Amino acid sequence: MPFCFSDTFKFAFRVAISLTLAFLIPMAMGWSQPSTAATTVMLIATTGSRRESLAKGTLRVLGTIAGGIIGLCLVGAFAQDRMFYMLSVSIAITIVFYLRSAYQKDPTLFMLTGVMIMMMYNGGDAEGAFLYGVERTFMTIFGVVVYTLVGVFLFPPRVEQNLHKLAGELVASQQALFEHISQPVSDQVQIPVGEDSPEALLPVAPPDAGEGSQAEDEQATVTVADLSKAVYAAQQALEGRYQTLSAECSEISAYKKEWDGTIALFSQITNLLMFAAKDHSRAGGHPAEFIQDYAGIRDELIALFEALPDAWHSREAFPPEAIPQLAVDKQKLEGESHLYRGEAISSCYLFGALRERLVQLQSCISSINSLTGKVGFSLPLLAEKPAFIWWDAENAKTAIKVFVIYWATGLFWIYANPPGGYNFVIFGTIFVSILSFMPMHPAALFVLFTLGFVVSVPAYVFLLPELTLGAELGAFIFAYTFVAFYALKGPVTIFFLLGLFTMGIDNSMVYHFGITLTIVSLFYLVVGVVVVAHFFPFSSKAEHLVMVMRERFFRHVSAIVWLVQQPELNGWQRLSMRWHVTVAKTALAKLTLWSSKVDGDLFPGATPSELGEYASQCDLVFHHLLTLQQAESKLEVSPLVHTARQQHRDKVIPFLVEYLAGDPKVSHLVPADVQHDYQELEARLDQFFTEQEWQKNTNSDIAYFYIFLNLKKNLFESLLACYRANEKVAWDVLTHKRF
């Protein structure tokens, strides 16, 4: 297809149309300050999501009105005392921009509120401040309305198709993991990765240098850890995208109950697969030995996985079929050990539960978009994503940055009278809040703005004076904006787009190069402020943030491990668990982001590839730990698990976590010794189970006990893999100075 059908083209086209209309309509109507509406479009487009809705636009309008009212009240209360006014504004915007950083949905809601609070001050002139504030509020609202309407009606994203694609990738990853862990042991040695196989979704590491053509001819192999990573990544992508869209998309809200159930069932299937994911059987047997018609059941489950993509296109709901119980070979189990029988019971439980969830998922998917069908069973509840993340340190640091930069630029405005006057304070504070802890190099901002300036100055001198028609001016604005948003991504687009605003486009154009240089000087000062804020008062250097996130992640993982080992959690401990999980998840995302931004030339031994592998292993550790934590509601009621925890306390996994967290008490670690200690613990747990009276434990208790052991084993092995990745990184070089 031509490039114009790409999502990037559609987004750039929508923004270019919006910004062009935000300029031309006010100019055609004779309204003042058209650049305010255009600036609003620019800020929303560079900081908000790509999908627009009328509900989101309404909230932005309300945020603009609220910011305008607060700003006018502060002007009226402290019009005669500039310092008290600045103090009140600095406190207000610190709170607002902290809420913007912590808010997980549309951040432009609070951003526009903060912008309006600062814009209400008419450069220190109390006279006419009210009319000035009303005009700015009106033009900001106009910019919001234009951008919202264009986004809703022009190239609206096809949300359901995007979710179907993500769901298909998740099903393929789940199917690949199931096929791997359910096939006979003799066939698990090597799995060829074909173009059409589900395993083809997985990245395969290239052979080491020096292996030659012989290594290239060998078939790629896939491990349980690789498949688990793919499943977790696909699950996270689907859940994240759905949480973003479900609150604002009418296509989803019409069937939100079914959608919630679908996402929750996908999560349950992922957890069941993780419960069963292992490289070998603890008892030495395989489900094929004790489950009757094992091959037929395995084929049935694979067929259910393969049928899920087709269920999205069904116009009739599939009622869930009755599922017969799995039958086991009782004669074979009678002569086996308790350990072997326990393995058989847990395998039957997992296979039966997986088959039940797949049938329910197929029925739930088919009921979406069905005119008459309804789900005939109770759907699981989907955990709602919190609207705010209150416990993120970088959000608080951003708020402090806003307070410091506002006062620094404000004092510079008072005593040095820079070009642009109070606008220097406004733009400096806004851009610092937007670009705080963003993965960009400070020098790139100067390059982008200079590039925009190089384009805008010739246009100001040679092109604008020759434009006589509004259509010609609109074409120029459209082309400039389209190039900016098509070629660049994220908030850094602002600095190229500022070149458009240096030309001072208005109905009454006064062509004076001195005016243009004044505006350019203003924005160069703003760029300088953003660069200073990159290092002060908190450093945003990639190597520094990697070290901070590494320590923070494992500090909270250590706390989660300690809480998971408790026989029963009280109310305070449950709240503490939620806090540690939230902070660890956020720290992991930032560790992954900043690991790719470290300059490998400056820090040999800590290249982005090595740090990326380390972050990937940390991600697997966290997901295995999260799976264990989510299973606690069932594990804690199992008497076998409860007794085993009391009699055999695990000290190996906490030791590994403390070492990875950099605890000074844990100075060294020998993998062979740690593996030996863990094998001894497993042997004691196996002996503990053998000593239990078989008749006193239900099949579900026995199944939960083996699920518990398997989850612990997966966590231990992922921690060892993380340790090996950790040892490959020269962490000391990240503490060295760049110069």
C-alpha cells in the first residue's frame, strides 16, 4: 500500500489540518491571538494520545476553564504584589503538574489547566488582565475543539482491529508455550522455528562470532524461558492497550462487560500456562503416561487455541459446551510413589482448567458484536488500572523541577528582562514539565530548533511576503506541520515546530527582522532552560537513571518476596504489597527504557545490548514473581502449602534477590552453591510431601502444592538467569564521569 495509508501519515495529516484551521479560522474571523489556539493544538498533539474522543475533548475544555478561573482568581487576589502572586502560582502549578505526571489517562487535561494558570498574568500589567485572560481562555478552548473534532471525524483509528491483532499475537504465543510444555520429553530437545509457526514470533539470538557457517546451519532452539517472555510481553501489550482505550472508545463500551471478561480470561490462561511451565517433570513422569487419551486431549486444546482468531468474526455467540472430566490411569498410579501421583493430579487439574478457560474464552469472544447472543456463565472481573500512580519518585521530582524552574526563570525575568518578557517564564516552565525525565539528548533540542529556524527564516524573508491568499498561507502552515509530525515523534517535535511560531503569523504582518530575532532569542533561552533542567536539580542522564532504577526495582522485589513468604498477610501488609508491586512495575518500565539510551561508546562494558538483556531478564523475574503473588489467594488456603512454608522456609530466593539489589551484606554469590542449596530445599519439600497422609488431602490441595513448587522453581531459575546477565554488565563504569 502507498505510504499515505500508514498510521504515521494519518496522525501527521490530522495534526496538520488541526493546526492550520487553528490559525486560519481566528484570522478569518478577526480574533486576536490565533497563535494561542495553534499552541494548544501543538501541545496536545505532542503530549496526548493519538486517539481522540468527544469525552476527552470535553474534559480538556473543562480543564482549560478551571485553569482560567484559578488563574484569574490569583491575579485578582495578588495583582498588587508580584512576589505573592508568583508564590501562589508556583504552588498551584507544582500541584497541577504533579497530577499531570501521576495521571495515567489523558495528561493534557492537567497540562492545559497548568498552562492557563500561568497565561492569565498579563506580563505584570493588572489593567486589562481580565479581558486578556478571557481571550486566552477562549482561544485555548477553540484549539481544543478544533483538534478534537478533526481527530474524531478524520481518519479515526480502528480500535477493535488493533485489539484483535494484539489478541492474535497473544494466542500464538500461548499456543507455542502450550505445545512446548505438553509434548513428550523426547521431542523437546529441539524445536525448528519456521516462518508459519507460532514460535516465529520469538526473537532468536544470533550465533556468536567465530562459529562460522556451521552455527548458521543449526536449527534454532526455543526454551521455556523464551516462550514465557513472549507470552508475558503479548499479555502486557494487550492489557495496556485495552486499558488505554476502554474508557474512551464507544466501540468497546457497548460490549465492555464481554471485553473485560475476555481480557481477564486471557490473563487466567496465561497464569495457568505459567503454573505448568517447566523444563522437566519433578517425578520423572509425563502427563502422557497417566492421562487417558492424552494425545486426543492435547490436540483438542491446540484446536481450541487455533479457533480463537475465528471467533472474533462470528455473528453468533457460541454457548460453552459441557466439558467432561479428565480420566487418569488409576492402575498405573496405584503402584507409584506419592510424588508421582501428586504430579499426575496437578497435571490433570491444570489441563482441565486450561480446557475450561479456552472454551469460555471462545464463547466470550463470539458474544462480542453478536446481536442476540449472551454469555451464559459468570465472567471473571478485570482488575481496573488505577487512574493515578502516587508513589513514583520521578513524578515528585518533576513537580519540584517545575517549582524551581518557575522561580529561576521568574527572577531572571524580573532582573534581566529577557526577550519575550513573561512568556519566557511560561514557555520555560511548560517545556521543562513536559520534557522532564524524557529519553532525549539535550543537544538534540538545539539541533531541532536550529533546523526549524533555518527553515522558517528563509520562509519569513522570501515566502510569506509573496503570499496573498489565505489558501496559500494555509498550504504553507499545513506543509510545515505535516513534515514536523511525520518525521519526528513525541514532545521533541515541539522544538522543530517552534520555527513556525518565530514568524509571528497574524492578520497584520509587520516584516521586521529584529522582531523575528527577538522571538528566536526567546526560544533559544527556553531551550537553554530545558537543557539546564536536564541536569538540575535532578539528573536525567541515562547512566544515572539506570543505576537508580536497578536498585529501586530489586529493593521492592525483595520486599515482595518477603511478603509472599508470609503464611498470611494482614490488612497493612496487603496494602504494602500493592505499593511494592506498583513501584517495582514502574521502575522496571523505566529501567527498560533508559537501558537503551546509555551511550555504549562512553561506557564500554555497559552497552545498550548488554543492559537490554539484563532488563529483559528482570522483566521475566518480575512476571514470575507477579504470577506467584497473584496465586496467593488460592495457595494460602492450601494446608499443604501453609505447613510447608512453616516447616521449610526458603532462604535461597531472598539471598539471590538481596545480591541483585546490591545489599552490602551479600558481597559475593557462587551459582553452584546457590543451586545446591535450592536442590536441598526441593528435596526436603519432596520428602515433606511423601510424609503426608494421602487421604487427608484433597486433589485440589495436592495440585496447589505442586503449582506452588513449580512457581518457586520458575522464579529461582529466572533469578539465576538475571544473575548471569547482571555479571556481564560492568556496572562500575556507569558511575564514572563523562568528561
